[in-house]
Amino acid sequence: MNRPLIISDCDEVILHMVVHFKDWLEESQGVDFQLEGNNFANALRWQNSGKVLEQKDVWRFLGGFFDTEMDKQAPIAGAIEGINQLAEEADVVVLTNLVDERRDRRAEQLAAFGLHARVFTNQGPKGPALKAIIEEYAPSKAIFIDDLAQHHESASQIVPLTKRLHLCGEPMIAAHIECAHKAGHADARIDQWSHALPWLKGQLQETKV
């Protein structure tokens, strides 16, 4: 029997991202990041005019951040240690929504923190990518961890037997993100690794689904 498989997102699950993105925008790019409710569309505004950024500018800044600022990202408390403990019982891979040419840089970034895992890149909903990864590994069971509700919805539709944990480790945005567990698309919502790790270990120890 093959080992269980854990497929984890990176940003806001393993590494802080948005807090560093906010600092970079406000300190050097002339952009304020002020999140009100869960309205991310209006969160980025030009400092000199107060106007909301156009979508093309948001994507441009996101690309610029990952091109030049990844070294400033810090691990979420307990994430590296937790993932490495899980790797003693399961295969672990990272599924991150970055363009493909940033895959190796992400793997190097995680390795520098002591997490050595295969990295898969993806654009858009993660369900199809999850299906392909699970088909490759043919695990005894699969667990998916992500911070965004839409990816859990996609996973629930395409790989419904996968256990799904909604985890957002960034307090700045956790309260504003739609809860996939409440929507019925995740098996649990836990935002601290100190609480998530026992839940994940419990899932690994359950009988094969």
C-alpha cells in the first residue's frame, strides 16, 4: 500500500505573504493595502490619489513581489515543524498558485527554511491539479490544505474523497476569508498549526478512505 499524501498550499499556510506584500507596497511602491471586510478588489489604492488599482496593476505588483521579495517571506508559526512531522508518516507536496517559472524558486525558498518537498505550480482552481497529483501518487489517502475557500470548493467537486483542511495562518486576513468548512467544502477550519497538527495526524491514522 502506498503512503498517505498531504498536498499543501504555501502562502498563508506555510509562509506569510500578504503582510510582506502590504509592507512592500506601502513602503516602496506608492500603494496602500487596506482590507475592509473581504473586499480584496478595493484593498489596493494609489497613495497619491486614493484610486483603486486596476486589475492589471494588481497582477503586475503580485508578479513583482514574487520576483524580488520572496526572500522576505517568513514561516507561519509551527508550519515548517508541523509539515516535517507529517512527512514522517506521509508523502508531502506543495501546490502553489504561481506561474511555472517560479516553481524552482519556491522549492529553494522552502528548502532554506528546512522544508524539502516537491513543488507543483498551478494557475486557477486547484481541483484539476489535485486530481493529477493524486493520480500520480496513488496514495492510500489524500489530505489537502489551503487558505482559500474557492480551492476547497474545486477540490470537493473534482476529488471529493480527499480530506480538506481550511487553514489561513495570517491573522490579518483570516477573519475576512470565506470559510470553506461552513460552506460544506472542507472537513475542518483550523487557523493555527498547533491545533491543526493533531487534527492532521488524526486523519492520517484513520482507516483508508
